[in-house]
Amino acid sequence: MAITTPDEVKQVAQLTNEYSDEEIKTEIDIVEAELYLAYYLPKRSSFAIDSDYTDFYIHTDKVHEVVRVLASVETSIDPSGYTEIGSPTYWEHIPSNAFITLTSTAITTYDNKQIRVQYTPKIMNLLATNLTALNLIDQTTIVDGEETLTPLARRIKDRIKRYKMLTRSRTIQRSSAQVNYDVWEYTSVSQSDMRNLLR
């Protein structure tokens, strides 16, 4: 699953036959690569399986796609190792739910184990769709030497600005608190806190 689709881009850019799906996919790939570098995608979260539940929250925000799910395994070689567990045998995710549903097989096999989820937030899907749309509009717009935006391009630019603001941290922290911040760290998710928050 890509970060966005040609159909989503066509709808935002109001395109008809200006570009083929393959041309749009090429532009999507470029935007996706840029977003993955800029925003350290996919995002990561972790939780412990509790057999009392089947739904496990990934984040408070909507989730566009679950990229990969890993479960902790204990072996004689690596007691803290992780192995990838696939869908639909072990889990299912319906975009843009903020949770994944573990199957009974997953809960039985990995009860009390730690699960790691790699995912793309829905906001990244919206950002990618609009950035791709704007890039394609820019390629078809003829300018007279001045930077003139069409009303559609202006609306898309405003939307992109809002989406970028939504990707920022929503809490104020001292810069010194981030000195040792590691972007590859997994964020631990408290299931009880998430359930209370999303009620």
C-alpha cells in the first residue's frame, strides 16, 4: 500500500486526463521518499499483549497504514529478539482506525509478549496527496514570470500548511529535554490510558 494513490491525487488536483496513473505514481514515489526522510517514517509504537483485549491502540491519531508488526520472541540465541507477524493470520487493521485487532492465534501465541507496530499516520497520507497534487498542478501551470497561483493551488498550499502544523509536537518542551532524543526509539503505548482517552 502506497502512502497515497493516483485516484486520491486526481480528486485533490481535479485532474482528468492530464497525467497517466503511472506518471502520478512516479510523482507519489518522489514525495513519499521525501516524507519518509523528513518525518522519520514509518512511526513506531509498542504495547504488551493482554489476553483480555483484542483491539490494541497504536496512537490517538488516525492511522493510514500499518506497515509491519513484530512480536517479541525468546530464543537461546536472542532472548530479546523480535519476529515479524503477518496479517491476516495474526492481526488486522482497517484504515484509518487508531488500533489493530489481534487474532486469537496472535493472542494465544504471544500472550504477555511485547508487540511493535510500524505505521504511517493518516496525516501523512493527506500531506502526500496534497503535495503530489500541487507538484502536478505546478508542472501544468504556465506562468508569466510572476508567481501567480490559481485558486485551487492556493487552497492546496493552505491545506499543506495546516497539515504540516498538525505533524508538530502538541506539547511544549524545553529544548534541553530533547538533547538525547532518538527518533528510532519505540513509543510505548499504555492501553488503559488510550482507551480512556478515546472514549
